[in-house]
Amino acid sequence: MEEPSRKRQRNESELAPSGNSSYPPDASQKKPKTVAAEDYFESYEDLGVHHLMLRDRPRSEAYRKAIEGNKEAFQGKVVLDVGTGTGLLAMFAARAGAKKVYAVEGSNMANVAQLLVEKNGFADRIQVIKGRMEEVELPEKVDIIVSEWMGFYLLHESMLDSVLYARDKWLNEGGLVFPSRSRIFLAPVNLDSYYEEHVTFWEDVYGLDYSALLPAVKAQLMAQPEIQITVEKEQLLSHPLLVKDIDCLSVSPQQLRRIKRNFELPILRDDTMHGFCVWFDVTFDPHHTYKSKSQAVQGSDAAADSGDMRPTGGQVVVLSTAPGEKPTHWKQTFILLPADRGFPVNPDTTITGSMAMTTADDNSRLYDLSIDLGELDPDPAADTTSLNGVEEEKEVEPEAEAVEEGAMPGHEKDCQCGKCRLIRAYLAMEEGREGDTLG
Ligand SMILES: C[S@@+](CC[C@H](N)C(=O)[O-])C[C@H]1O[C@@H](n2cnc3c(N)ncnc32)[C@H](O)[C@@H]1O
């Protein structure tokens, strides 16, 4: 999957014909591009990227409300802002009464943060530290960590790793991490307008037939999710599925390397399904406090031992990027399925399968997203949404043996149920796609 930073969306040049290249190009040759750490930080040295984030009001207002609306939690506290950018969250924390804020920034944007901190009169309380979170030393431990680390479909860029590193090294027992929780959701979706714009379009281009390019176009569209798409709530075809519930106070980076989730999603109406929509939300809960691993193992009430920092009042704030919520710069992510004109679905259809999000071998900042239709992943870990060990992991019941060759377990060969029709259409498409020979 291609690396899209918040700055760059998609590389549109990949379909450009060159001299003797055969058409369509070979989608199987598509390798994720690697992102060197230097490139990653360089991408954040563009003021345009920060402008995009700063003018994203639902995002920025959620942080402002979570921090300044919880003054009792921040009053007199030592705060760390992981990836301060222009210094926004650090200055919110200072305005909320923090005694000291360490604002760490790995790119040259640290110079901008320093300038703005001084201009806004916070130089006595905010110390901007230029360097990578994993490499800098702080003068002391902190009571609260704030960070805006979320990428497309939540985990893209994997900046959460840096926050978890900071948490385990620098956060006091009983401290806070803002946001404290994050969740990933999935739902099948109808995207007629997208399909017309990106697929049907090629059938008639100013009266010319461009449909010979369709296999290449589809291969390109399916090789990577569409990360910047606006999906309306009405376009969702089932109730949302909670793919993963991440407790930012206790999750480990290793638990984020591979996320899997089985799904069985009953369709709500007659429609055409084009693929899946993925989105996320994050929650800022001033009552959810940190217990280090050693304290958790001992089973002691760490917060009480070290002086409970939970405020008595305080408000929980949620920032959601769901379809139907106020639009953010993350928009939603769309994963296209290989079907000529989508799959017809109706209230008898249940979409069954599993979703996996796995970090790319050559770049932990990139995730491969994959969806397997028709098969539940037998790994019990694929049947739990929680990453904090709170939720019990359920055994997946082994499916009954298929009685007929070519039939789905528990279904007859020519079964007309929605699931079987969908899977047959999918398999036919898969075979057809191989026949198209990409390359
Ligand atoms: C999404 S931006 C958020 C900027 C700012 N906090 C805001 O809300 O406007 C993330 C910032 O974190 C920085 N960053 C990412 N990983 C980092 C790390 N490991 N150490 C220091 N800075 C990091 C990036 O350079 C970027 O400026």
C-alpha cells in the first residue's frame, strides 16, 4: 500500500504509460513504498500540513475542549506534548494551568513552535525540545501526555508507538494520556458516485471507449485503500462493526502490529455493495489513569499509592470521524471490492469475513489492510475487539463440514442465500481478474 502522508494524498502518475510498457501494468508488482524516518519528519516541515490540521475545527476543538475543559486535571501538572508541531496542544495545556509543559517535536517545526510559544507569552512554562521522542531526555517525569497521533484509518503512520514509548518511560503512575482510548470501525458501503467517477467513467470518455483500461484502473484502485473519501451515513449498509478498541493507557506497540477481526454483518436494505468503509474515534477521559506494568502486575492501586491524580469533576470528550459526523481532514477510508458493478445485497444478506491490519515488513509506519470475504479467521484473536485484555477472548466455533464440493460449509452447492451469492460473485470476479492478466 502506498504511503500517503497527510500532505500527499495519492500518486496519480502510476498509470502513466511509458515507452514500451505493456498495458495493463502488473498490479502484483506493486510494492509498498518505504518511508524513511527523515522523509516522515520532513513531511511535517510544511506549514501547509499544519494549516490543514489547525483549520480542522472538529479535531482542534476536541483537543481544546478536552484540555481546557478539564482544567482541574491540568492545573499545576507537568505535561508532555508528543509531536507538538506548531505547539498547539502545549499552549492549550499551558492555558489550562499546567505548571510545566515539555513540547517535543522531531522536525524543524520545533523552531516554529518555539517562536509561537514566545509570542504567546508561554516561554516560562513551555519548554520546546527539538528531537525524536525516542531519543530525547526530559528533566523529569510527567503527569499527563497529550498528543495528536492519529493517521488515516487511525493507525496509518503508527505515531502511536512514539506515544506509548513516552508513556512507558516518562509518565507517572496515575497519570493521564490524552486521548485515552481509540476505536476503529468498519461497515459495508454503497458508493455509487465514487464508482461512477472512478470506474464507469472509463467506459465512455468523450464518446471514446476507454474500457480496455478498466482492469488496470481496478487493479490500482484495489491495490490501496482510498484514504480520503467522504462517506455519508446513509451509504452504510449495515450497523457499524467495532473492529478494535484500544486502551491507550495499557496497549503495547506489539499488540498493534497485527489487528484482526471476524465479522458477520447483516445488511439493512436492498442496495449495491461496493466495498467497506473504515473510520475511527478517540476519547479523552480524565478519569482513566495510568498503571505501569509493574504496578499492574503487583495488583496494587497504583494511583492511590502515588497520589491519585484523577480530577473529581471533568468531562469526557469524543472526537469521531464517523460518516455523518462533522467532517475532519481524515475523512473516511474506503476499501473497494473486486466486482464489476458492485454486489447486489438485500436484508437476507449477511456479509461474513475477516479484516486484518498488519504493519508492513519493511516499514512499521505503514499498515497493510486486507479483507477476506466468506471466511472467518479461526484465530481466536480475530474474535475480540479489545486490546487491553479486559474482554474475554472467545473460541471461534469450527464450521460444519461442507457436504458438497463447491458449497459453503453448512450450505448447499447452489444455495441462494445472500452470503453464498456474494461469495460466488466474488470468486467469479477473482477468477476473472486473473484471466485479465495484469502484466
Ligand atoms: C499530526 S502532527 C500534530 C501536530 C500538533 N500536535 C497539532 O495537534 O497540531 C504530529 C507531529 O508530531 C511530530 N512527530 C511525530 N513523531 C514524532 C516523534 N517520534 N518525536 C517527535 N515528534 C514527532 C511530527 O513531526 C508532527 O509535527
